[in-house]
Amino acid sequence: MNLVLDLSTCGITQGQRNTFTEKLQDALAKLGSGKEDFTGWVDAAGIVTPGEMDDIEETAKAIREKCDLFIVVGIGGSYLGAQAVMDALFCGQGADGPKVVFAGCNMSGAYHRRILEMMDGCDCCLCVISKSGTTTEPLAAFSILKEKMEEKYGEQASSRIYAVTDREKGRLREEADEAGYRSFVVPDDIGGRYSVLSAVGLLPLAVAGVDIRSLTQGAVDLMTDEEACEAEADYALTRVALSMSGKWIEVFEYFHPELHFFGEWLKQLFGESEGKERKGIFPASLMFSRDLHSMGQFIQQGKPLLFETVIIIDERNEDVIIPESAGAPLAGKSIEQINDCAIKGVAAAHTKAGVPVIKLHVPKMDAYNMGQLIYFFEKSCAIAAYTMGVCPFDQPGVEAYKQEMRDEIAKIDG
């Protein structure tokens, strides 16, 4: 595999990991059995067929030719993975194709008003991603934006609206069939937070200009790599061992701001997979060196209840030299050289303070390596959850807030 996992400063020995051998084997057996619900992502090569991949690329090409603003409506796993990959690869910003924006991921009137204003001066296409079509946030946003599309394009609006939804049932499937939206399928055997390598993520990513074949190939190659399987297990069991030693918060850290939404995707992946039955590790994310000036103090000297997983990009495509006016010792050095010093210095300081530090090196940030990163964390997360004794693929607690919210909505007059 291209990724390099460094556990030398995590504080957990191989002997400690070996205490979970039986649970690990059980977890791997479940993931590989093909009998567990929502494990369709495990076979990365089978998530989309060659025909589906061609269809996604052809549709994305048509979208790129007809619009300069592509609005994707979805929440949680229906948008976070795609947003994470786009930002990491600097795609979807409108430089060489449509600008891609996301809606329905919050309930801010101001946010959605700005999107409506953007639509006035652009050729637009709209994509809604929802298995049921009834989730409150995307349903509200899609209704608003669809009305705008119909005002703007009249009877031609339906040819600019795309849906990714259930194959056979649900409100959105019925509407897509009736209105004639071009549609793709949310796989029955893949949950939202594991769906980025399906049409859920691949359609918006292809519109944004991402090489989706390279992205998926990275995951496929990692899936069949023995070294990768060992690293996924080691990372998963290290996390479990750390949690049992009192480290129940994992801070995902990165030193490049384009990984912000990857950190958000990791929070959903791990939080929703592990956080049940009063178990799990609380996931947080921080961007360094910015957050060293806010959270660095707590990590260095605060209550010792966390460990760090640092994602390090080894090769950077762009750099800037610091001018002489900065004076010694910065003048003449590059920003990325200073960033490297921060990476090494932070790890050394935190390790000396007794904070367990896990490092994951990515050789460079491209579609292939993003595919490897996605699959590495998905597999590790599932292994860890099973080892903790919880199902990685349900989220029964989420329904509680949804029902309370529906009750409040029903009280609103009009």
C-alpha cells in the first residue's frame, strides 16, 4: 500500500494488540462473509459495475457541458465524503468546470438564500441525494431549489435535475420516475457514511473533475494488499487498546486546510459507527498549526484523556518561499519546510508530554491515494467497532432527535 502507518509513539505494544486476536478474527470473518447487512463496500471492486461507472462519467460530462453551477443536496454520508475528496484535491471550485456547492446539509436560511442568489446569474443543474427522500434537511432544501429551477427553466427543469436514491421505493424514487429525472442508485447494502465510492459520491465527484476511476482503484488495490490488511487491523486494535486505558477521545489532526472536510467525514464515520451501547471513542478533528494556538495548550497539559491520529502528506505540489523581510531564521526557507518542522515538533512535544501519537503518512494527495485513505479508515473503523462489541453499520440513536424535531415542526402554525 502507498500509506505508511507509524505506531512507534502510540504507547501500545504488539502484545497488547494481540490480546484482541480472537475478536479481530471474528470481525474479519463478519466483514468477509457477505452475510452482514451494509457490508457491500468491503468489496471495493464490486460497489459499481463497469457499466455504472461509464454511465456516471457520461452523465457527469453532460452536466459539465450544460452548467457552471452544480448544486448537490444531501446531508451526512450523502455529502460529506464527496465534499472531503473535492476539497482535498482542489476540485469543484469552478476553475475548469462547474462550481460545486452543497445544500441541505444545514437549516440556515441565510446559507440557502445565498445559493438562490448564485443561481440567478448561472446555468444550473441540481442533484439530490437521499435514499428515502424524506430526511428533513435535504427535503426542505430540495423543495426550495427545485422551485427555483422550475421558475428558471420551466418544463426543461427536469432535464437539469438528477437524483441518487433507492432503486425501487421511497418518496424521491417515485418523484424521479414521475418527473423523469436522470437517476442513480444508493446501494441497499451500503450505509451512507460508507457510500462515497458508490454513485452517492462518484457522480458529484466526476462533475467536479475528479478522476473517479483512479479514486476507486486506490481502494481496490488497498483491499487486496496484505500489508494494508495488517495495518488496518493494527490501527483498529491500537485504538481499542488506547480507549481501554482511558484515552476515550481521538483527535484527527492534519497540517493542510484542504483536509478539513476529510476530518469532518472521519468524525461521522467513527462517531456514528462506534458510538452506541455506551461504548465508542469520541472523534474530534483539528487543523494545525492554526489550532495549536487554541487547543495546543489542552493537548500538552490538559486532562490526559485523548490520543492523536495525525495525517501527514509527504509530497506537496505547491510551495512559497519566505522573503528576506521575515528575517532569521525564516527568511529563504519555504512555507512547507516550516510546516514540516511543525509536524515534527508537535509530535515530539506531545509524545514527551505522554500523549499517544499515531501517524499516517500519505505519499501525495491525489485521487488514487484518497481512495486508499477512504478504504483504510472504513475498514479500520468497522474492525474497531466489532472489536468493541457494537454493530458498525446502524445508528439507532439518531432517530431520537429526528422524532423530537418532527414533533416541534408539527407545532409550527401554517
